[in-house]
Amino acid sequence: MAPISRFRRRPRTAGWPRGTLGNPPHPARSPAIPVHPRVSRTYCRSACALLAEKRPGRFSCAGCGQALFASDGKFESGTGWPSFGAPLEGAVETQVDRSLFMVRTEVHCARCGSHLGHVFPDGPPPTGLRYCINGVALDFAPG
Ligand SMILES: [Zn+2]
């Protein structure tokens, strides 16, 4: 008499749905998990490009070209965002921003209205302000 095991059904491969035929896909060939653009290196490189900008010059609106900040007002805030103590006279406007369950002061270009970032009251002297600006909203012109 044949051993009982000969009549048992072969166990399904663990973890594969019933009806799946063929070999499981190789992990290296499966589609890569998409990376959110905010954490991808490409985004960081472009957003942080002006973070390391230390030459004298002017930062202008990427939307309309209006000069917004002078390089001598820029400081290293440690936040990863280009930060300035003050904008050029009349270059930016602000409004209260209540998004993300916070009350912040939004900063935008006075000419074209492009969103630039936010201003916080924790900057260094003499202004005590920190204009925290998204690098992709700015262009830099040395000189
Ligand atoms: Zn503008």
C-alpha cells in the first residue's frame, strides 16, 4: 500500500493567491515604490539650490522677475529653506494663512502675487523676522 503522503494535495505556496500560475515576480523586477516628490533628491536639489547661494546679489521672483531680497539679508537658519531678515522695500506682501491647522503669515510677491513662503517672528536682529522662502520661487542674479 502506498504511503498516505502520496495522496495528499501539494500545499499551496505560502503567500500566493489561489489561481496564481507561474513563478513569483522577481523582487528586483517589480516596479519601484514611487517616491514622493517632496522627499526625492531631485526636488531637494532644485529647492535647495539657492540655499547654498552665498554670492552677493539679488533674489528675485521666479514668476515675474521683481527683485525681492538682497543677499546681505540672507542668513543660515538651519531649516533647509533660504531665510532672510527682511525683504526689499515694498517687494512682498503678507496675509494670514490658516492652512495646515496653523496660523502663519504667508508671504507673496507684491507685483504678481506668487506665493513665496512664510514669515516667522523668530529671526535674528535687527528685524527679528525670518522670511522662510521656497527656493523654487526665487531666481538669483549675482552682482
Ligand atoms: Zn512676482
